[in-house]
Amino acid sequence: GAEVQTDYVPLLNSLALYGWQLTCVLPTPIVKTNREGNLSTKQIVFLQRPSLPQKAKKKESKVNNL
């Protein structure tokens, strides 16, 4: 009868503006209990974003002035 609450929405919305996407969430063995008896855990969040195409470098033509 445990209820799990997670709220990644604000984090994901703020990072989505820059192209980041959630790929994986790993729970850790760290568990804490507060005064009300609620348990909390730490989690490792993996994000990635697609690589952006690099702009083509302009080749500078060398002009020989004679």
C-alpha cells in the first residue's frame, strides 16, 4: 500500500527547450525517512539530446597578389 510520487515534469519542460530528452532513471540505494514517516530516495537521471549538425566551415580562398 505505498504511494510513489515523482515529479520530473518541471525539470523535463525546462530542459526540453534546449533539446534534452529523458533517457533513463536509476534508483539508488539511498533511502531517507522524514519525521512523518515518509520515505524518499535519490535517483540518477540520464538525459541526452540529439547531436546538432555542425555548420560547414567556409574555406578561405587564398589570393596571391603578384
